[in-house]
Amino acid sequence: MKEIDIKKISAAGVLIALGIVFGDLGTSPLYTFKAIIGNRVITETLILGSVSAIFWTLTFQTTIKYVLITMRADNNGEGGIFSLFALIRKQAKWVIWPAIIGGSFMMADSLITPPISVTSAIEGLKDMYPTLPIIPITISILIALFVFQQSGTGSIGKFFGPAMVLWFVMIAVLGLNFLIKDPSVFRGINPIYTYRLIMECPGGFWVLGGVFLCCTGAEALYADMGHVGRRNIQIAWIFIKISLVLCYFGEAALLESHIGQTLKDVDAFYGMVPLWFLIPSVAISTLATIIASQALISGTYTLINEAVRLEIWPKIRTKFPTELRGQVYVPSINWLMMAGCIGMVLYFRESSNMEAAFGLSVTLTMLMTTVLLSYYLYTQKASRIFTITILVVYLTIELTFLAANLKKFSHGGWLTMLIGIILVTIMYVWQAGRNIKNTYKKYLELDKYIPLFARLSTDTGIPKFATHLIFLTSAEEPGLIEQRIIESVFSGQPKRADLYWLLHVDVDDAPYTMSYCTKIVAPEDLVYVRFKLGFRIVPRVNFLFEKIVSEMVANHEITVKTNSYIIGPDNAYGDLRFLVMKSFLSFENELPFWQNLVMKFYFILDKISLPDAEGFGLDYNNVVFERVPLVIGTPAEIKLKKEP
């Protein structure tokens, strides 16, 4: 797919936005009314109140909050809760919590969105083919979808836009057909009907849990902003909202003709479809739900990749299946998501059961986005009245939706909540464990050791360890060095090298930054290098470092004693040896109970996470590993008595 300029409005950008951004929101008419009505008897108050609540939810949550306000909080064009967190994380430490909670529950909800979307589409054929094996068909589609992920969407991405245009035109026409027959349902635009729904309809407050499903894709819309740009999404949303409003009001008009009945007698969506068009409509619906699922899955990969780069998720292997901007593929997450989605289908079995559980966790994500957005507006010195208004209005709306969705907890919502809590725990342990490690990490003044480096590098009595010996350092300035690096170089068998390097990789809050700076600490002996890589850039440190060395040699900034036995281009700068230090929790620790528990879980995650060498893009033939005991607490004084 040809790269587009996401900063400009273009026909291609709008078309791509239609294809990869609005899938989740766009397919919600398949199941929203079913979730609202459930087993209730259809009444005019229920129908007009529901469509009124849907209209104003789309207006307040999607149009005003996300399309008009939140999408302005972009990080160099990138969106999503972690991009928003990256904008303000240096302003206050507490913002890590809403970011972790919001990101975790958004990922948890992504396990139920593909199953409910695909199942709802396939179920359109139940009336015509009662014995149709819906579960096997749904699982087969999901397996094919996840298997396809490793090849990326570059080859078929250009079809997403036209396919979704076809979907939105279809639902608009279907809705308009019934609105022409009964335009009186447009009375539902009056918010008084939402009030009547809550106050007069039995269990009306809990109906809001179903209404919320009409906007569950709004958070994903914000997360996908980096692919097509804010302006293209805003233009596309005009067409999308018109189509959704026509469809929802058309469904309301259909249901108005079935007052006194239940959904066993009519399907809110497929009831609008003429019999001759049923099979084509199911095919289009299935295609739309697959595209919607694809967008959500890709968004989850992006979310995980951002969390890794922001150091709130363990390192995992990431691939780039296409050249599309920002598109990543995370194999381990892909297969876990596939297993989770299949598990959801087997557990719930029908879309109506999934509807009863769907949406609970994503309300927490929206709440956390509101908190982060309000603080972002505060840091940007926006009008205090405007900021407080946004906070109060959306906390009120979303806390109301959260309360209404709590009824779903016992109907399966507990499952996505449990998954979300597990993800929050993983993020907390990883982030807290790193903080504890950094608290006890010891730094030394580098100047004191420069003469030792100079003497060791010329001491021919000690076997040469490498031409270039590179240490990955967390020191953010060239005047400091970790104690463990000094001990590694000089303790025991000293490691002689012609040139020592201290390499620091800094994660930049801008997503696609790629820059570096160098400082020659001691000419011909010690060099400090600092990479600045965006949080969406997977580091290829080996390749980048070789480029720096060759440039410094060419510019005569450093002199390298080459090995005359080496034939080829490597002879230009000698051999590279990266020394990677792997910590383990020493027995010589006495930590408080909670810190001890956190560190034990941290090192469990560390063992199953991607090795540092792969995480930094190092070739194993250039890497030496060294295990270092981590002492992060002072043990109590031991009284050891010598026997006579």
C-alpha cells in the first residue's frame, strides 16, 4: 500500500480511514439492539429511549470526546492511551496508573470483540439454515484471521476501504428503507426519551450497558490515528455517523412494528434485510467484521509494542510484516489472542451471551483516557473551566455507563475483568521491579577510572578480549558509569580492548525518532554513545552501532588497530563484542515482604521475556553474557560464632 501523508486530507487517506479505523464502531449495529432488548418485551418507550440514548452516546462519546477533543492530543501524529501517557509521563508519576489500567482493559476487551462481531454476522443465516454449524464456522474464520497476521495487511489493505464503504452504504440504505416507512422514530433525537427510558422502563438503567456497545470502538479509533491522521478520520466520521444514525433509526422503525413481541420474533438488524438479499448481506457483514477484527488485532500489537518501548511490559519479539507506517506483528500475542478468542467462542457459544459480557472492561479504558486527557489539557494550560467541564461531564457519563455495565459481571464480564487484572498485574510488576532495581543501582564517577581504562587497553601482557568492547549502560550522561561495569572490566580476569564503549539507548516520547550523539570521554580509549529511538522504533543496535563506528573511523575521530588476518569489510573497524549483563536476585538480600514478592515475580517475567540481546537487536555472534548478582537490600547483621 502506498504511504500517505497523514497530516493532509486526501481521498486515499479518508478511504483508508474507512477501512482500518471504523470497523469496530461500524459493525456495532449487528449486536447493539440485541444487547439492549435481550429478553424484554418490545415497547415504544424501550425503542425510542434506546435509539435516543444511542444517538447521544455517539454524539458525546465518539464525536465530541474522541473525534473533536482527544484526537488533538496526538504525539507527533500518533494516538492511543500509551501515546497520551507518553506526552505527560514526565509531568507526574501517578499518570502511570491510568495508563496501565486503561491499556490493560483495552487489550482484555479485544479478546471478545472479534468473536462477537464474527458470530453476530454468521448468525444472520440461522433463520434460513437452522442447523448451520455457527461455532465451527466462526472458529475457522478466526483461525484464518490470526494465521494471516504474520504476512501483514499490505497486500490486501487497499481493499479494506472499498469493502467498508460497501458495508456503510448497505446499512445506510437498509435503515433508510425503514425510515421512509416510519419517520416518526426520529422523535428519538429528543433526549427526553433517554430520560424516560431510564425512569419509566423496567430496569431501564441497566439498558445503558447495552447502549454503550454502540461506542466501544471509539478508543480503537484514537489508537489507530497514527495510521491515517486526525483530519482524514474526522472527515470520514461525517459519512460514518450518518450511516450509523440511519441504520440505528431504521432498526428502531423496524422494531416499532413489532411492539409487544420479543427478539425471538425479529432480528433487529437482519430483519431489515429483504430475503433475496440475505445471503449477500451476511457475506458483506462477515467481511466487515473480519476487517473490524483485523484493525483491532493490529491495534493490540501496536499497544503492546508501545508498552514494551515505554518499559511497562516485558520485552517480546516484534516483527514488521510490511512497510506500512507503524504496522507491527507480535507473534506471541497473536497466538495468545487466537487462543483467547477461540476460548470466548467456546465459552459463550452465542453472540447474545457475548453481548451480556461485552463492554464492561472498555468502560474502564475510557475512564482512564478521560483522566489522562484532563491532565494533558491542564499541562497544556487549556482553559481551567474547559478542562474541569471535560473532566466532570465525561466522568459522570462514563461512571454511569460503568455502573450500568456492572450487571454484566456475573454474565461473563468477570472473564474480561479477570484478564484485565492479570495484565495490570504484569505491567505493575514489570514497572515496579525495574524501579526497585534502579533505586539500588550504584553509579560511580567515570573520571576516576579513565587512567585504568587507558592502561589496560595498552597492557599487552593481558590477552585481548576484543577490539571494541561495548557495554549497554543505563547512565544517561557520560560522566557516570555503573559499578558493575567497572567490576566486569577490572575484577578477576581483566578484559582488555583497544576501545571501550558505553552505549545508552534512550526511548523518546516521539514515536519515530532515530538519532544519536557521541562523546569521546578518553581519546583512543573510551567513547560514550547515546541513541535516541522513538517508542515505535524497534532497536537494531548492532546495525546502528556498526554504522557509527565506520563513520567515526572515516572521520578520523577514532583509530582502530585492525587485524591483518581478517579479509573483507570487517577489517575496517575490527571486531565488536557486546557485553550483556543479566541480573539475578542474590541471596544476600533482606527486603520488605512486598518488595520481595514484586522482585520474585519480576524475575519470573524476566526469564520468559525476550533476551536483552534480541530486544536490542544484537547478533549473538557478537554478544557475551555475564550474570551479575543483584543486591537490593542490606541483610541483617549475622552473628557467626567461631567454635574453639
